[in-house]
Amino acid sequence: MPEHLGSLHPDVYRVAIEASPTPTLVADADGVIILANREVERLFGWEHGTLVGCSTDELLPEELRTEHAAHRARYAAEPAARPMGRQRDLRARRRDGTEFPVEVGLSPVQTAGSLYVVCSIMDLTERSKIREDLSQQAALLKQANLKLTELATTDHLTTLWNRRAFLEQMDIELERTVRDARPMSVLILDVDNFKPYNDEFGHLAGDEVLRGMARVLKKHARRSDFLARIGGEEFGVLLHAADRDGAVRMAERFRLGIETTDWPRRRITMSVGAVTVAFPKPVPRPKTPERSQLLAAADRALYHSKEQGRNRVTHVQDLAAVN
């Protein structure tokens, strides 16, 4: 034990530090340990009395020692109390080489021109484990919520979005359309003569047609298109930034893709109704059109395609020309 320890730390202070339930040590300005209680020895795995005279570097991972020396020099130049909780995610090293997270509180003591530092150390292993467990549970909960959202918005048969998701996305797209003065179009696609197909070949065969429809639509869609199954044999597509011509072009692309697919039992076709909405200038606080009006317009166009012999595309603007 250094001779000056008695004058620096009277027995009452030495006893107080030794009796502290918190792992505590006292080091000089060079980082040499001059006092260490049993709790700090137990925490770091040192035998009683063997820490005294060692450098505090012995309690640090090797890769942190150079950085710690610089910190110690800055602290010696401007010593100040640093209570627990001011710095987190520090790492310490036991005598057996294992590392663990700690919190360190520092209290400087100036005597006769010399600086000593009282270091209180808290083992954060359990706290870190709890934090890690909570983080894992939060991640699992997030995954479960995402899965529930996916189940609630996905059509299980075709893996496309379902009607609920389609209507929600339609509201979003309409608001963007009005705000940014960009066009958008809606397509309603319906499998031609689907009921007779189901009656002749059975519902399993009908389900396979619907799955095949989804595959073809995905194949020919743009990355920005939003595809959904919105009814029994009815599909919907939201075409971002597509004007009237763009909508008809994409609808024909889908229609032709279905028509030219090699179906297992007989030729499959579909009819399409299209509607486009556009505004001449951006509106910062838009009042969006009623989606029900647009869907009704697309349905009218679809009905016209059916009346005209099926396997064709009709844009609602074409109906005005006919009428």
C-alpha cells in the first residue's frame, strides 16, 4: 500500500470504500490503482489485494487502452465529476479475458497538487441482456404485426393485394394525383365466361385460372402498378401517372398477355374497363374525387366491353363518343 495513502485516505474513507456495495477503486492521475474494494475485485475476478499497484488498463479490452490513455490525459487536465449514467455502452475486461458492459462514475479528488480519481463501476450485463431480449421481442412483434397486416391485405389465392388494400391505395393515389397534378388511371379486369368454365371444369380448375391470371398480370405490369384481386374473377390495377392513352396501352398489354397464354383446358380471355383522372394544376390541400365514382365509371366501361363481345378494352371516355 503506498505510504501517501494514509494521509490521502484516512481509515474512515478506506473503510467506507471497502464497505461500499458498489465496485469501487481509487486511481492516481497515471491510472495506477491505489485502492480497490472487494466488490471490484470480485467483479473483475482478481484475488484480494492483487489489483493495487496495477494500471486501470488491466481492466480494459486491449483495443481500448490507447484511447483510454488519451481520455485519462484530458480528464487530468480538466477533472470533473461524472456521475453514473453520463456515459453508456462502455466495455470492461475481467482477468480471465472475458468482456462485459459497464457504467463508470468518476469523482476527482485533489490533494497537495496530486489528482486521484474515485471510480464507481456498475456491471450492465443483466441490463444489456434485458435490453437485448426486449429488442428481440420488439423485432418479433414487428414481424408478427407485418404478417398480420399482410394477411389482412393479401388475397390468399393469388397472393395479389385484396380489395381492402386496393381501395386504401386508391385513396392514396388519388390524393397524390390531385396534389401533384399528375394523372392516374384505374383498370377493372374481368375473366370472360368464368362461370361456365367453373361449371364445366370445377372450382379447382377455376382457382388455377385465377392464379394464372395473377402471374400474367405481374409479368406484364410496371413496377409502379398496384395489382389486386377485388372480386371473384375481377381484378383491379392502379396505374400511377398514366393518362388515357397510357391506360389503354397498359390494358391492351394485359389483355393480350392473357389471350396469348397457353392455358391448359381452353383459351382464356378478359375484358377491361378503364377510367383516368387528372387535374390541370397542383392543389396543396386537395379534395379528392370519390373513389366510388371512379369505380362506377370503370365498371360502366367494363360492361361495355362485355356487351361488345368481350376480350376487349374500353376507356370510359370512349363511351361519351359512342353516346
